[in-house]
Amino acid sequence: MKATAERIEKNTVLLEIEVEQEMLEQALDKAYRKVVKQVNIPGFRKGKAPKAMVERYVGKETLFGEAAEMVVPEAYMQALKETEIDPIDQPKIDIVQGEAGKPLIFKATVEVKPEVSLGEYKGVEVTRPSTEVTDEVVQQELERLQNRHAKLITVEDGEVQQDDTTLIDFAGYVDGEAFAGGTAENYTLIIGSGNFIPGFEEQLIGVKVGEEKDVDVTFPEEYHAENLSGKAATFKVKVNEIKRKELAVLDDEFAKDVSEFDTLDELRNDIRNKLKEAAATKANSAVENGTVDAVVANATVEIPEVMIEHKVEEMINNVGQRLAQQGVNMDQYFQYTNSSLNDMRERMKPDAEKTVRSELVLDAIAKAESITTSEEEVNEEIQKIAEYVKQDAKVVRKNLELQGGLGHIIQDMARRKVVAFLVDNAKISEDTKAE
Amino acid sequence: MKNSRDILIKPVVTEKSTSLLAENKYTFIVDLNANKTEIKKAVEDIFKVKVETVNTMRVKGKMKRVRQFTGRTPERKKAIVTLKDGDKIEIFEGL
């Protein structure tokens, strides 16, 4: 097999491939063996007719087309390997010469990955956000804990205050008449929650347990029930019970109650460490993203449209899978969000372009710095996946190979390595200011 | 005597007849009333080959029925002609 590659446009390569006669003959033979099983020729059992008979019966062209279908992809793949071309789309194939007894010549036009001209990628400057955790942040976190563990205490005889939880009976009248949905007994209302129409909750403040009060309110103009919107109403309200949140005192006792620590200081330290860890993770990814962004910005790539389209398809598939896990299919999703597949495509385009761009740049750097993934590393990764899905590593590997996911994993690992390499080489300045 | 072309009606192309080609035997449907000598002459005349032997057989028509009416497909005579070594009949070539 002979193949010549020629770059005809920026991202398009024209491959001219010649397949030797013997290979073609072999393919023709195979084609005959396949076709003969499908045609029914009178006088012969299926699959028993001689070649010339089949040829006359189905036509030479059919046999030839069948043979070409077998030999072309094979030759094409081989040609790609020989010419070291990495296509990103299906090739357009034109058969130039296709006759029995002569070599088969065909042309394949294919889009390839664009050339990336890398800019500066070593020593890009990034700022690492501070991971300092201030006392106030810790205190806030403690207070949140305190609130979560607060007890509701029934107030025997007191007045309704802000943030109290009340049990009320109420009956509402518009123009002296009760209306649907305006009455309830022992309804739990938190004052200040804003669940009721504005003014209602505020007017209850100061009412004692067991007392009744008439509350005058006006329904807002944009109330959901149209017959009520904008109308003045009177509610007869009786307060049955008042419950007040009682915050625990912040002391060692509290620490013991809410955590496995014995003293408040230990709890404080724990909170601080956890916050610090979170901040560090955040800072690391910020540094990584910042570095990659900077490097990508320094490089110039012209991305062919097909690559973006492929990426968009991939992303939509991912979304679809996530939705499917939640038991929603794509059509339902579009109905809920009142959008369409095309909207989604449009929306994802900028993101897809960005991803493709950084992937291309990262791959280019990997090539420039000859960063590769070794077999052992891949095995390690597979082992990890195997442990995660609780399957044998060999099985996992086989499945991945079958689905073609192995290449993705290797690519992904290489990219992660490049990112690490970039971060190592970046000038990182610390941001000392606390958030 | 009859015309050679009236004696030989058509070649038989089946799996069985194709496999007989390997033994230099060619199969024809021939006129029901033709005898071996006539067939031999006809083949030699038309294809310009030398015939060694001729075997013939009558193929009885099959019974066919359309609703209640029974009938029979026509009876035919089949001849297997063995040629002299090296001789060939072109129309069978490549089968």
C-alpha cells in the first residue's frame, strides 16, 4: 500500500492511497464469499453458486463496491498511521481508479487537528488566593452550628417577638365574607419568614399567648389568586402557642454535644482546619485554572468548526446521561426549561470552544515537552477505577478497550500531567489578603 | 434431418451440472424425440468440438395443481454430453 499526504487547506489533508492488486483481489474474494450467501440463484443452493455466476447475477459493480467497502477503511487506517495524520472527522472518500486487475486508487479528504502555535507557556504569572482563615470566619461557622442546634422552647406567657415560631388559628374576610383558603387552625408560622402577605407577620408582634387580634392587610397587586389581588382583608387571628429558639451557650458543653470534641477550642481548631483545607483546594484549582487560561491565551489556534460541534455533542450527551440518572429524559427536560436542543447547542458553544482550545494547547505542550503516560501509570489508573466500581481490573480494562474509553483515559492523564507541569513552571505569587 | 439448433434447446445451469463441468461433461435440455446420435452431431456442429459419449434421460413433468384441476409440467429430455479431452464449450466457460 502506498499513501501520499498533501495539505490542501489549513486543516484539511488530501490523502492519495493506492491499494495493490493482490489486496484488492483478496477483498473481491471476500466480497464474493459474503454476497454468495445472500443471493438466491435458481439452480443453486444459497452460498453454492460459483463466482462467475454470482458476478453475472448481482453485477460486477456490486461485488466491487462490497470489496471497496472492506478494503478502503483498512487502507485508510493504515495510511493514517503511515503519514501520521490525526483526523478529527470522518473522511470524504473518492475512488479514482477502481477496476478489477488494476490497483485501487482512492482519495480521502479529511479534517485534521489544527496546528497550535504555542506562546509562552513556562513561567506564566498567576496569583494564588490566600488560604488564611480569619477568626471571624470561624466564629461565623460556629454561630451557624449554634443556630442549627438551637432548641425550640415553648414560651408560657409572653408576647410574640421577631423570629418566634407561633401556632395560630386564623380566618380571613374580604368585604366581610370568608374566602377559600383563608382559614386554618394551629398553623405554624415563623415570624419574619415572609411566608404570609407583607404586614401580616409584623402585626402579630406583641400579641400574647391565647390572645386574639384582627389583622388588617392588603393583598399585593401581583398575588397569585386573581380574585384577591389588591383587595383589603381582615384576618381574625388567635395565637395558640409561642415557641422561641434558644441558642446554646458556646462552651465546652456545646462542643461535646455537637461534635466529637471535648472542648470548644478543639472544635474551633477543627473548624479552622476544615475551612483551611477547603480554601487550599479552592486555591489550588484556581492556580491550575489560572495557569491554563494564561497559557491558552498566549497560544494561537484556529479551531475547525467540526471539533467544536463534536465537543458540543459530547457535552449534550453528558447532560443527557446525568438527566437520565435523575430519571428525566431529554424531551422532558426541554419541556420544563422551555428550551430546545438547538438552544442548548448554542448555549454550549462558547464553553465547548474554550474546552477544545485548552485541550489542543495542552496536547501541543505535551508533544513539545514529550510528556507521555506510561503503561504502568495507565494500569494504576485502571486499578483505581476498578476499586471504585468494585470490579476486576482486567475486566475494567477490557470494557474500556471495547468502548474506546481507554484512549480517553490516557489522554486525560497526559493532560493532567501537562497541567501539573505548567503549574510547576509558573510564577506563583501569593495573595496574602484574606478573602 | 432436423436442424441442429432445433435439437439443442438450452443448457442446464445448476449446481449439479456445474460440478459435472469438471469432468468435461456438458448438460443440455434437448428435443424429446432426438436420439443420442442426433445430439452428438448437433453438439459437434454448433460448438465445433468432438463428442465422446452422450447420455440421455427423460425428465418426467411434475404434477401441479391449481385448485381442483391437476396438471403436469411438460416432460423433457436431458442429455449429458462428454467431450473429448481438451475440447471446451465457450458459453459454459467461467461458470
